[in-house]
Amino acid sequence: MSETKIALLRGINVGGHRKVPMAELRQLMTDLGFDQVKTYIQSGNIIFNTDTKDTVQLAEKIQKAILEHFGFEVPVICLEAARLQHAVKSNPFATESTPIENLHLTFLSKTPEESRVTALEAMDYAPDQFLNQNAWIYLNIPGKYHKTKLSNALFEKKLQVSATTRNWKTVLKLSELSK
């Protein structure tokens, strides 16, 4: 049975590097056998339908196809649309008093080891806040995101998993588009 999935690509179309035109990406996804392929903005957000259940296998398949087609490696994280919708409902920082610009969601390639999460949680990044929930991390960044220490690089180093982050407006739009 076909299910809606989301693929998040990291580090494409940034500052003129690793260019991936969205029309070409949609065609590549269709050629891979995925249905109802949609992209959202240039940063590499793909919504599609597939019978394949294994999101790790899907991410590897997409990553390999991008390497073959475009000639460079792009980290890919896949998840079920239902999981994204659950993440949206469960954001502890999404309150009336928190400006939407402060909110971000970091997607992890897998649930990190508990000991690594505990070590990370012991560190203070105030005023920036984060909360790990399985394979994603909610962020509340009162300043500019590009200035926070709570970056993909930090999470990848401390948690030993791949990470990619989206601002909350993008997360909400992906959730809406994948319904």
C-alpha cells in the first residue's frame, strides 16, 4: 500500500554550490518509481508516495540516485508523513508566546544512543533551548539560527547521527502538503 513520505536533503542550492534544480529532482524521483512527487522550496524538501516502508533504505536509494545524476553526495533523511504530523502536534516550544521565527526542527537519521543524548542535555546553550524526541530535536532559538551553537554539525558530532534542520514555517508547510 502506498504511503506518503518526506525526503529532506541537506546542503543543496546554498550559495550557488551543489545545484539541484527542483524540476530535475522531481523527474529523478519519478524515474525512481515514486508517485505524486512534489517539492517545496529550493532547499530540498520532497513529498512523495511509495510502497517502500523502510525509510533508511529509501534515503539510501535517493542519495545514490542524486550522486549518480548530479555527481555529488547529498545527505538524505526520510520519514513518514504521519511522523511529521505527530512532531508538529508535539512541539513543546510552540506556544502562543513563542514567535514562530524562533522555532526549528532538526531531523536525525536515526534515534541516537541515550548516553549521547544525556551528555548533550547536560550542556547549557542558553538562551537557546532544545529537546530531543527520538529522531528529531525541537529548537527554540531566540536569536538568529545561523548564530546558534545548536547546529547540524554539533548534533552530528555529539549524537553520531546525520542531521538536517528546517525552520518551523517550512515544517508546517511540509506537514500540510503531506496530508
